[in-house]
Amino acid sequence: MGLFDKIKAGLKKTRDVFSGRIDDLVESYTELDDDFYEELTDILVMADIGMETTQLAVDTLRKKCVAEKIGNPEKAKEELKHILADIMKADPMPLDSPMVLIIVGVNGVGKTTTIGKLSARFKLVGRKVLICAADTFRAAAAEQLTVWAQRADVPIIKHQEGADPAAVVFDSISAAKARGSDVIIVDTAGRLHNKANLMNELAKIDRVISRELPDASRETLLVLDATTGQNAVHQAEEFNKAAHLTGIILTKLDGTAKGGIVIAVQRELGVPVKYVGLGEGPDDLAPFDAEGFVDALLN
């Protein structure tokens, strides 16, 4: 299955609702009037695109249709696709070497699974990956991560529960240098309920990386559960205050009918979605592509 087909299959629940309603709207109108735009606004909001982003998209569409004398609803639908894709466009994540990925997110969003899938993806393109189990706060976190490390056939560095996360990062960097690893994926504790602890922990980790790998490319990626809808946006806002996010990984997109959250989270936070989770398999983590996403959503 190609990437487009995988995205289309993963978005089935959203597409069945969203695309069907858009098609019904287009077929119900012969011209673009206030009622058309009002109904379009309702459809976008119900897909969890968010009120602010919906208003931007609809206003942009209305102005473009007036300026270019577009009166055909079917043509307006095509213009909407371009507008939504432009809202979401972002540069792809670079594949620099060495590279450190710091993964953050609350428990239950699929963080451990995502790290395993990321490891497999990087290994597939010839990168030497090492996993750093720096979530020493949650019982069994390292053991669960070890299972995924074994599945991906990549090494993992871990300490006992309660150890200093920054110390685990230091040992992981030392091990990566010794083994010639060029990608280090760091798991962290998802203590959003105590942002002070989270900020202090991430600051210590940052200092270790800056000292031991000063030339490394660095990404701080937040894992979000798409099925939580607008709550995912609120989580992202809070984590962004604590962690200065560079990207988002949106998991469980195949399990929701409100996949428009992808658009909302990028527009409202200004943080790009880098990967989307479209299933449970090890290869069901796909690099995010805005145009492919919109095509899969509206075709």
C-alpha cells in the first residue's frame, strides 16, 4: 500500500463524515451565497478544525471566489483544498547527523509505541538508532520501551526507576558515540500536571545534549492522541510553554472521525505536524504531507 493509500485508509472515519458532508453541500447549491458559507463553516467546525482556523479558511475562500469570480460550488471545493493545504504546509523534518529527538507527551497517547515506530523508520533508511529511556518516573516505562527496541532491533540505554533522566541521557550519548549511532531518541516523563518539574527536567537534558553533542540537530516532538479532539490542542499549548516544541506527532488518526484536528493544531499553535499514526503496525507511522492529507480527506 502506497503512502497516499495508507493516509486515505487511515482517514476513513474522518473522510466518511467530512467528505460526505462537503459533497452533499456542493450538490445542494448552484451558487455561492451566505448560506453556503455558513453550512461550510459548520462542517469544518464539526470536523474539529477549530473555530479560528475554520474562520480563516472560509474567509480566505470567500475572498478568493469573489476576486476570481468563482461561482461554482465544485470549483470552490477545489479551492478549499488548496487553502487547507497552505495552512498546514511546513518544512519536512531534516535527517541530519548526529540527531537527537526528544519525545514528550502524557501517558496513554502512544508515546512508547511511536518511539518504536520512529526507530524502525530511521533504521529502514540506514540510520543507526539508539533509544534513551529517560522516563524514569513511570513504573515499567523502560521495560515497555525495551520491548519496542527489541522489535526494531535497536539498542536501548536505561537506568533503574527514579534515576536522574539527565544521567540516562549522558550515558546514552556516550554509548551512541562508542557505537557510532547517529540518531538518539529520548523518551521523557509526561508530567504535564507539574510543569515546573517537566521544565526543570527538560532543561537539564538540554544542557547535557548541548555540552556533549553541541553540533547535533535537535527536535522536541510532542505525541498527541487525535481521538481526544480539541483537548489535544490544549495539551499542545501547555507542552509548548514548557518544552518549546519543534513538531507534533499525531497518533490514532485512524480511530477518529474528527481528523480535522491536524489542521487546528498546526494553525493555532504554529507548530507543524511531522508524523501521523495511521494504525497499529510498525510501519503505520507516516511523514505528514499536507497536500496528500487534504486529497485523502476530500477525495
